[in-house]
Amino acid sequence: MTWKIYPLGDRALVAEREEPEKAGDWAMMAAGADALRESRIRGIIDIIPAYTTVTVLYDPIVVALGRPKDCEPYALLVREIQRLLANVAAAEQTVARQMDIPVCYGGSMGPDLLEAAARSGLRAEAFIRAHAEAIYTVALVGFVPGFPYMTGMPEGLAQPRRSSPRSRVPAGSVGIGGGQTGIYPLAVPGGWQLIGRTPLRLFDAGREQPALLRAGDRVRFVPIDEARFRELAREGVEA
């Protein structure tokens, strides 16, 4: 298996498979990111897996420390990363974590639920049941810190993005965009259809691992009522 690597400015590079498999690429990217993290290559600051690429942020000064004066940090990293990724397989990815995410569906928490259910030809209760019965996989985290893009949603629940995005989506909002489900970790503008909200904090800069979810995690949504939502929000529970 071969990867092509190219620079992204002078402090980052991107690794991409020469022969992408499309549907299964996100798992390969997550496995590649795991392999790079475990290698602890000096000078690497962050590793970001996406659907078809792995982006590596690095400090060229730290990479070059202790090396010959003519050392080129980018070229050195390319060689090392090519070596590490050459034998990566999706099956090598770290064992997936199983996460239960409580969600209060509909009402003020999910203002688009009724319209989404109608588009799918379902009553609200059936739509909620179908959404909560599925097991989702976090394909990548992006857009804003901690936002999980999740695959595994039943095709019949797919929804178009809003024609006019909201200027502010509350933190914890569970949305559907196309065939994916996501959770807004922060209060930001957004155009996905909002069907519910979780009291969990998806992103907290004060935690050792700020993002609650990471690529490869398995997620199950657990319906709760508004009273339980308020209770969990007060308690500040974790998944």
C-alpha cells in the first residue's frame, strides 16, 4: 500500500492513499493516525484524520534538533511517515470505544424534528426510535473542535441541509445533514436539521482529551425526557 505525501505550508503535511477505497477510507485514515500517534515522532504537534487524508502538524525546529545541519525537516518526516504507514491496515485501529449519548429529542431541543419526520414519511416517535436504534461510527472530527461526523444512520432518515443556516446552534444539538448525524459541541452557526440535544459537553479545553469523541468511536443515542436532560446538565455527567 502506498501513500502520497505533500506539504501544507511549512509546518504541516498531508498523507493520502494513492488508491483510495472511498467507502472504507475513513477507517484507514483513523488507523494511520493511530500508528503515527503511537510512534511518538519528535516534533509532531497534532495528527488529524479525515475521510481520505491524515494531516500532520509539526514544529520543524524540534524535528531538526540533534540532526545534521543540512537536515530538511519535511523530507525527514516524509520518509518516517511513509515507513510507518506502509503496512497500516484498517483492522489495526485501536479497539473502538462504545459511547452512549443521552438525547432529548424534539420540542425546543430539536426544533426540526417534526419536519424531518414528515420528510421521511414517519411519525415523530417512529423517527426517534429509528434514529436511536442505529449504531453510529465517528468517521472524523472536524468543522469546529469536537464536532463528530457519524456514519451508520438509516438511509430513510437522511435530510437536506437547511436553505438558510441558523446564526446560532446551541451546544449539544444533534443534527442531520445529508446521510450523516453530528453533534454541535459549541454554540456556532449551522445548517443541519436539528432533531435533539444532549446535555454532555462534547468539547472542553480543560480536559486532558478536550474532544469527547474521536474517529472510530461507536455511538448509541439514548432518548431522555427534558426533566432528565436538565438533571444531567446540572450534574455535568460524562458519557
